[in-house]
Amino acid sequence: MSLQVRRCLMLTAFAAVSAVTFVAAYSLRFGGPIPEQHVAGMTVAMLCAVGVKLFSFCWHRLDQNVNRYIGFHDLVTIAKATTLSTIGLSFVDTFLLPEVSTPRGVLLIDWGVTLLAVGLLRSAPRAYRDLRSNFAKETGRRALIVGANDEGESLLRTLRMARMQPLRAVGFIDPDVRQFGQHIGGVPVVGVPEDLPRLVAEYSAHEVLIAGSLPGRVVRTVMADAQRAGVPVRAMPTHEQLLRGTVSVGPRDVSIEDLLRRDPVRLDNGAISNWLAGQTVLVTGSSGSIGSEICRQLLKHKPAKLVALDRSETGQFFLDRELEALAPGVVEVVLADTNDRERLDAVFQEHRPRVVFHAAAYKHVPLMEKHPGEAIKNITLATRNVADAAEASGAASFVMVSTDKAVNPTSVMGACKQMAERYVQAKSVGSACRFVTVRFGNVLDSAGSVIPIFRQQIAQGGPITVTHPDINRYFMMIPEAAQLVVQAATMGQGGEIFVLDMGEPVRILDLARDMIRLSGLREGEDIEVEITGLRPGEKLYEELYNDSEQHKPTSHEKIMTADCAVQPLVQVLHDLRRLEAAANDSVAEALAALEEIVPRMPTETLALRVAA
């Protein structure tokens, strides 16, 4: 049916409804048959009423809306159109038809009856569609929806509208016990995630659908219980993911990101924007997982210029293309090595950034054990170079990204990071530049981290290698880490070590088993898990604070401070000169120099101490 034919039919229906409601209003006003003396006047007024109503309905484009998608907004529009038509009819009756003089009660009754009749006319196609889909799926596969929230309600409507996927929602599950017993779209909230095995049996569910951004612990509980109950689990993307365009619309298999999902980060965007808007900001390590995400987050706060510095040509090429699309003319990508002091000073003097985020560093623990001299140069000495260049160019703030491996270090990488922390703290004393450090654990799915390695091993048929059955790590999502780094950077007076709330540590063996299960495989049958033993420098447990640090809260619930004594700058500079001299010596000499300045704790001792 063409659009013009549809509009003609809709206008005809509106005209008929307008006439009938006006006559009904007269009849209701007189409590039965219309008195003979009012019939002639009513006929004239009815014709005017039809014309006025059609004009108002067309003005509000009621004839162009799709009836089967009617919602609250459309009902409000109908109310506006009906009210306008009643006001218009009052003017017509008063100034153009004074001899008719329609009773005011008729106009008020006509307003209510018209609103009801047009609302029902517009709602009938959607009501028919919903009822038809409900009855059509009485014999379909039964599904439980986890998440009695906005996404859950959207998923319910999607299931009712879908023709190709015969799923019928029979109940909602939600972690909030206060939701129990309530109904969403006629579907009850039947329990909490811990009740899943019982609810699957009670409601004969064939599938579990996860809706919305639920905490990772809830998703893990649902996955484990659904596996015991023998039903598959799928997840719907969140509204945020759909708006970012990073996922497809339909249900998907549960991912490892779902299992580790944490509560959304609450940011003081006003304070961040006041600090960054209109400023020149420089980020080192901009091609890395954290550095590139910091760049993306910073662009949201409208800096005048963002200088992205890294020595990776390929990484900088792709970053330039991405960031230029996000903020044309704002980003300047710079190729430079943080160990080249002359080049670094030239870049800082040219751009004179007010805020510097230092995220450049090596990160792979086993590789740094074999190349301690390069770790010293790229982690510790590079931090000194960037900090000095920032201060010399007049920067107001310097933020170093650190790691939990700097706490009671057992590795070269951790020891070098601790030395970098010492230098940043020492520089803060008496400096016009505000030097702070932000320390956190592992980020999920960064390049070369455990998640992509496990994916590769699963794709190759195994085995999945885990170094120790009890080894665990803290994890957070890359955007969350970058957001909190930027938030922490707005806090403090200088010299602080801010520590991000990493939540509960995750056992790597459990992570491996989760990924096996999510891949549709079975451990011991389809793929093996092999325990290989701890690698050199690898910790069994990570820590966020050492014994000499006191953790104190800040104004942000997910950011703490590690309060500790600051070493004199003279002592730190002496230690740096010792390390710089040994960096290009043999591996043994570089290790000896590092061990002398930052004693490393044996892995076995740390494991016993943490276990105790």
C-alpha cells in the first residue's frame, strides 16, 4: 500500500472518529437522545469540528506516524493535537457560529472522548501485533532474562517483535531482591541469580539471556549455574556499546569481558573539563593500550591541542588516523624516543604542554629479566627524561602511569617502576610542577596480555598454559583504567601515589577455564590446561601497597592514596646515575646495580607472606 493511500485512509478514519465523538459528546451532555431543537446546530458544529480536528491532527502529523510503533511520546502528541482542536473549535463556535452556541459541556466531553477514541485507533495495530506475537509464541522456546532494567525491558520487546527467533520470556532474574515479585511488561521478576538452577527447572527454560551492564561477578554466577543446569547463556549488548557501534544488535555469546565486568566509573567530568579544556596536553606511550585510551578520554574534555608521543611508527600511523577523525585539527602525533633527551627537550619546548601523561614503558616481565639494561633505560631513565623536560618547559602537571608490580618487586620490571615512582615523588618537592603517580594492576585484553594469549592457544587446539594453579591477578577494563587515571590526575597537591580500586583478584586458572567454556570446549576432553611453573620475576600474588605505605581514601570512591616517605632528590639522583652507568654493562652487572638500589623480594618469600 502506497504512502498516499495510507494517509488518505488515516484521514478518513480521523474524520469518521471526529464526527462520531462529537455526536457522542452531545448525547452524553443531554443524557440520551439529542433534543430536536439542537440537531440542526449540532450538524453544523459537527462539520466544523471535523475540519478543525483534521487540521490539528495534520499539523501534529498524526497521519504520518506508524501505528504499530506507537509509544508514550505519540500519546502526548495526540493529547496536544486534541487540546489544540478543542481550543480552535471554541474560537470557531464563539466568533464564526454565534447563532449555534454549542454548550461548553459538549466541547469538554468531546475533548475527552476524542482523546480516548484517537488513542485507541492509533494503538490498535500495536496491541494486535503484541497480542498476536504473545499467542504465537506460547509454544516457543522459553527464556529467562537476567537484568530487570532498561536493557531487559528492551530485550523483552525485541523478543515479542521478532518473527525469526521463537523465544518467549517467562521471567526476569535480578540481583536486587527488591525487584522480586514485580512485573515488567506482564513478565514477573522471579528471583536472584543464585536461584538460577531452580528457576530453570521450575519454568522449563531453554535459554538464559543476559541484558545490560551487570557486574562481572553476577555474570560469572549466571554462567556457572547455567552450565550446571545445562542451558546456554547469551548476552545482549548494552546501550552504550550500541551507541559506540562496537557490537551488533542481536544476542551474542557471553564474552570474557562480561565475566570480568565491573561497575561503571563515576567521574567528576566538570572538574576534569575545567582542568583540561583549552590546554595543551602531551601523552607519552600514545600507541600503547593505556596511552591510546588516555588520548581518547582526553579528547572528550576539549583540549586546545593533544600531543601524542611515541616511537612506534606503525602504531602512531594508525593512532593519527583514528584521533584525527575524532577531533580534526586538535591532535598532533609526534615520533620520538623518550630516551633521546635532546629530541624530547625539543618537542617539549615546541609545544609547551601544561599537562603531561607519561604512559611509555616496557611491560613484559619475562623479557625484561633478560634485558635489565633496556628496562632501566626505557622505564626508569625515560621517566626521568620526561619529568625533567616537563618541568623545564613549564608544565603545570605531570602524571606517571605505574603498576602494582612496583610494590615489593620480584622482577626487573617492577624494580624499575619503583625507582621511577621514587624519582617522580622526589621531583615534587619544591617544584612548580605538580608531580603525581597513578598505580594500578593489569588491564584486560591489552597487547601481549594473558587474554589474547589464551585465545591464540585455544585457536591452536591447546594446551592453555598457566604458570601456577594459585596465581592470580587484578584486572580492569582499559577504558576504566584510563578514565580513573585522568580523574586521579585532577587530585592532589603533588607527590601523591594514587592507587586505583582494582576490585577482587582473579585466579588465572579460573580465567582459563572460563575461556575454555565460553569457546564451547571441555577441559580435559577437547583441550588441556598445562601448569608450567612460575617464570623468572613472576609474582604469585600482586599487591597494591607495600608495608611502608598507608592507604588513605580520597574524594573518589575508586581512588586511594599510598602515603609513604619521600626520598631526598639528591639520593634518588645518585641512584639513577649508578643505574645509568650500569645500563649498558653486562646483564649480571645491570642486575647487580638494580638489586643494590631496589632489593627484590624472592617470589617464594612473597607467596608465604601473602598467604599468611
